[in-house]
Amino acid sequence: MVQRVLEASVTVEGQRVSEIGPGLLVLLGVGKGDTEADVPWMVEKLATMRIFEDAEGKMNLSLEDTSRQLIVVSQFTLYGDTRKGRRPSFIDALEPVAAKALYERTCELLRQRGLSVGTGIFAADMKVALVNDGPVTLLLESPGPATPSKG
């Protein structure tokens, strides 16, 4: 889940651990079936997606074009299934050790592109504050494993 923000911050146990001005807040859910192969696609999309307005007010600029910042917050609850019962099921979320590795790899590759990346603390009780800009909120899903072509 990607939100264009005017500002965002993450607080853990009363301590602010990340804050940004204009940029993106990314709530990163990692599900069963997600692998290291999905990370470069997501990083490329986050860095180059044209979500910021140009001088004419059209969404033509990316994070890399604008030098804006982002905060990436691990968010396993994005995989909460509420179709049955009254309590969400999280069986589609990737187990924590593997999810943390993919989360950290995503942040690492974003930084390698020269982006300013703030984070939350994996598995912590976080307070996330934001001022959504637009509002612009998009759901990104990696394409997953390539399907063989029929030919």
C-alpha cells in the first residue's frame, strides 16, 4: 500500500523512529509466495512510479525525479482475511523471519538507489502518523512468479 504524503512519522514506545516531509509512506505486506525475486520489481516500481505532480499538475514525476523521501513500514495485517468469522485470519502472511528478511532487503535496495528511506521497527507496536496528499493511495502487488508462455 503506497500513500503519497505531505508528511509521515513512525513512533515506537514514545520515541519517534522515522519522519519525513513530502514523499511516500509504504505499508509493506509480505505474503506466502513472496520471494527475494519480488523485491527488485517492487523497488523499481516504488522508485520510478510517476505519482508526484509536475509543473502542469500532472502525475509525471517519481521519487527519483523529485528527491523526495519514503518511510517503509512492515504491515502483515494487509494479509488479514476477514471473509469468515469476526476475527481476521493471517494465514496468508509470510512467517516473520522470512518476511523480515524481504522487508530489510527492500529497504536496502531502495537505499542503494540513493533514496532516503525511513523505517519502522519490524514487529513492534508502531504509531504511524501521516498527512495524505491528494489523497493518493495505491495498492501495488508484485507480479509473482513468471507464468510459462503457451506456445
